[in-house]
Amino acid sequence: MAKAFPMVLTAVLALAGTALAASELDVRRESTKRRPDIVEIGQPYSISMTTVQNEAGRIHQMRTYLEEYGYPDYAEIQEIEPRWPWESYEVRLYYMRRNLELDFGHVFLSEAEPGFGVLKFQSYIGSEKRHEIEVVLASRESIPPPQPVAEADGEADAGGLSEALVARIEAAAERASQAADRAAEASEAAKRAADRTVQLVDQMIESDTE
């Protein structure tokens, strides 16, 4: 059995390596007509404006653009095949009203310039991409924000709770108090019944011994 273990381990590692290679083949690797100079890896993913702001700290031209023209309607990150001195991903900004796409990348210039980055690509938004972004933005707008309870129940009092909500809280507290009283009464009744049972048993024992 001990001799067979290395063979089993080798087979497991071989299967794991095959599965890993197959998964790598499934990952999208493509040079598009719009960007023939890079190899895109995987699908892009959406990022928040907070992430855009953080990335702008590493890409000075993007930071300048945001200061001069404002934040985009939509932003995403696209991983790319590493190629010195570029970072292994791009930050892509989309301005829908201006129909404008801007792709920025960080550059490893030197330790003295950690925030160096430039505009790598600028163009109109493709029709398919525009439709994709519009669907995402529409889905975000269709999610209603949560409504405060005070607004749903009427005007709020000075403490921030509506009269209707206060009334419901008081009613719930009263029901809880009544339930506690009933439980206490039941517990006392059970105690009295147990005492009576003990007394009866004692009387039966005394009768038998006489």
C-alpha cells in the first residue's frame, strides 16, 4: 500500500494540472480591433466611483482629467497581458452624454514617481458597449432606496419615531407584559398542583403504614 501511494499522488497531481490548464484555456484572451496593441484577459468588471478616485491617485493624467471634466457615468477595469512598463490592467471611463471612452494605465516609471500614469486610448463608445452600459445603469436606477419607517407611518416626532410606530411599540410591550404575567400565573399554579400531589402521596404512604 505504501508503494502505491506515490503513484496515486502522481495521478492526482496530473489531474489537477490538467484541470488548471483547461481552466486557463477557458479564460478570454483577445486583441480587439479597437485595441490591437494589447491582449485583454478575461471580461472587464465594473468599479465604483470610490475605486476610480483611488486609481486616480496612481494615474496622474486620469486625476487631472477628473478634476477638469468630472467623474464618468460608468467605469470598469480590464485586465491585460503584462507588458513592461505598463500595469497589468487598465481603468476605463465612459461618459455617456459625450459618447466618450477613455482608457488609462499606470506606468512603472520609478520609485520616485509612483503616481505616473497616462491616457492610453480615447474613442467613441461602441454600440454594443453602450447598450451594455445602459442596461447596467438602468438596473441600478430601478432599485428603489430603502424608505425610513417614520416616512412610511406619518410624521415623525421629536425623537425621530412616528406616532403610529410608537403606538405599535407600546402595544407590543403591553402584549409581552401580559404574556409574562400569564406565564408567572401558570408557573404558580403548577407549583401549587405539585405541592398538592406531594401531600396526597404522603397521605397514601401514611395510610399504608398504619
